[in-house]
Amino acid sequence: MNEHAARPTATAGVMTAAAVVYALAAIYLPMLTMMMGMLWPVFIALVTVRAGLRFGALAAVAALLLTMLFATPVAGATFVLSFAPTGLALGLLLRRQGGTLRALVGGTLASLLGKAAAGLLILLLFGINPFAMDPAVMQQAMDETLGIYRSLGMTEVQIEETRAAASEVLELFLLMLPALFVGSALIEVGVCYAVMRKVLRRMGVAVTALPPFAQWHLPVVFPYLFAFSLIGIYWGSTREIVLLYQVALNGYVIAFLAGLVQGVALLHFLLLRFRVSPFVRALIYVFILVNGVMTQIISWTGLFDMVYDYRRRIRERQ
């Protein structure tokens, strides 16, 4: 085997070994599994960028088999299936220089596909749907929590009010699970992309950088999604169309979060323009995150900014 042919093999071997060790650490540290899992696709993506999709897929398969061997088969397969598609998609798109937006969108779709594959595996092996919550388990957990409140001196009236409020919040959480999965997948890909860019730059591979946060401008589709979601929520609730209500609610959450990101980017632009100190900026951002009214105002402002582009208007007046 000549030097040119051996280089991709060596890269794949080293990254596969590192991926297996990292996966085992994530599996045996349950409190850090998701946090460490967010960075695991970087190993597969690096192999794919440097050696190609074939070597990336081989590295993923080897990592799958070795992780299943050294950990439990189910834990190893679930972990690798959850995160390997993200690395393959992100690495392939970066190798083909598909652009930042394509890398983020493609990686997010691959991440969702990987989570669905891992969930399907658990469903086939154990008959347990990991994306659904057992009402009996949730009721037991709620009863135990309320029992603690009762021992602390809460009255039965207060306990029943707490039970009713908790039930509503839990029901709403279950309805919003699809939007939360999309959000977590996007965060996973964003973190991987940022790490990948730093690593590849050290390796001499040019990767398009994300624009500065103050210049972020999301597509104008989100204000329309927000408006149609409000209509869908109204129709779904008043006419008792459960599916329409759930779809509209998830659309509302996605549009709201997109507006929040855009609104904070606009605020960041203004704060930089007025030369506000980093410490004061941090205090303002924390206040927005903990204040529900301000969060809504910033989100709505961001949705309007997607249409009217206030930053462009400010620059044109200079």
C-alpha cells in the first residue's frame, strides 16, 4: 500500500479509536451522555472530510461494532446510531463545500434521522417507544413529588392546584416534543460545525465561517409560520382538532425560537453600535432569558426584523 492510500486508512483508524473511547466514556457517564454525544459526530465528520464518505461510513460501522463489544450491545448501537448520521452528513457537505446553510440543514435532518433509527431499534427490541412517556410512570412521579409537598405542610387544596397545573404543563410538553427534537438537533449540528471549523483550520482545510452573530438574518418564512401557527392553534383548540393543534403548536414554538434568535441578534447589533460593555450586554441577555415578557417582545421584534431588516435601514441612513 503506497503512502497516498495509507493516509486515509490511518486517519480513519485513529479517529475510529478515539470515537470508540469517547463513546464509552459518554455511555458510562450517564449525566454527560447527551452533552458528550453532541460532540461525538466530529470524529466521523473528520474522517469523512479528510478521507471521503466511504471511509467515514467504515469508521462509523467499526465504531458501532467496537462500542457494542465493549459496552452493552443495545447501549452501543443506540449511541452510535443516534449520532453517526450527523457526522456523515456534516462531513460530506463540508467536503463538497456545500456552504454553511446546507451543512446545518443537512446535518439537522441527518441528526433527526439518527434519533429516529435509534428509537426504532429500541421499539423493535423491547417494544418501548422512547418518544412516548408512560402515563402510569408520570403519574407515579407526580404522586411522589406531591407526597413530598404534603409532608412539607401544603394543604390538600394547594396540592390539587399544583397537580392540575403540573398536568397542564406536562401535556403541553408532550405536544411540543417534535419542536424540541428539532431544536436539539440544530444545537447539536451547530456545536459540531463550530468545533469542526476550528479543527479543520488547524489542519489546513478552509471552512466557511458562520457570519458574526450581529449579522444573522433568518429566512422570512418564519413570520408566516408564526401567523399560520396562531390560526392553526385557534382552529385546533376551538374545533377540537388535536392533530392540527399539535402541528400548529410545534410550528409556533419553532417560529418563536427563530424570532428570539433574530431579535437577540438585532439587539446585539444595536448594543455593539452604541459600544455597550460586554458585562452590561451579558446582564441584558440574562434579563431577557429570565423575563417572559421581554422574551416575547424580543421574539416578536425578531420576526418583524426578518421582514423589514432594520439593520439594513440603519446602515442606509448613515
